[in-house]
Amino acid sequence: MNRNSFFSKNMCNIIRAIAYILFSILTLWMGWSGVFFYGDRGDAAMWFARSGAIVTIFAAMAEVLMAQYWVGSINQGITSTSISDFAKRHREVILFLQGLSGFLIVIGTMVWAYGDLIYTTWK
């Protein structure tokens, strides 16, 4: 596969990371809006707090995909330069996605821990 191809393995990792971040944001919104609420199994605040775990997992999966560009990958050979070349060309995108996923990990963890209090206070 050509290194400059749009659908190279590195670009697919970027697309997957964006999808994980979007799933994380969507899960947070769905938890806040009450989509996860099941009437006879707890209250909406509890389900919002539980959605924080899913937000954290999706954001962590995106973070792992982006971290491979700076720390290397187990699958990357010693002489392989495709990942480092790709990281140099798309540095801003990778850093933005890494920062956003790190922020979502913190938000997801806070929602996971204190989501019921946040929900009852602000909803």
C-alpha cells in the first residue's frame, strides 16, 4: 500500500480515533439527555453517571491510537519510517486529537465519579 494513500493504515487510525471521540461525545450527550434512562432501574442521574465510564473508554481508545505516533508501536519495525513520516506531516491533527481525547478522559472520569451529583444539581 502506498504511504501517501488516503486510506493507509495510519490514516485509518486517525479516522478510527475521530470515530471514538465522536462516540464519546455522543455518549455524554445521550447520558445527559436521558436516552439511557430505564424507568424501573434507577434514576436518570445514576444512568448519566454510568455513561461516564463509556465516555472514558472511548476516549482512552482514541488516546491509545494517537499515542503510537510518539512512543512507537510494537508492530513498527526498527527500519520502518512510515509512522514517523506520517506523524511529522500530520502533527497538528494528531496533537489536537490527543488533547481532545485526554480532555474527554478527564470529563468522563469526573462524570463517572460525580455524575449523579452533577445531574441533580444542573438538570
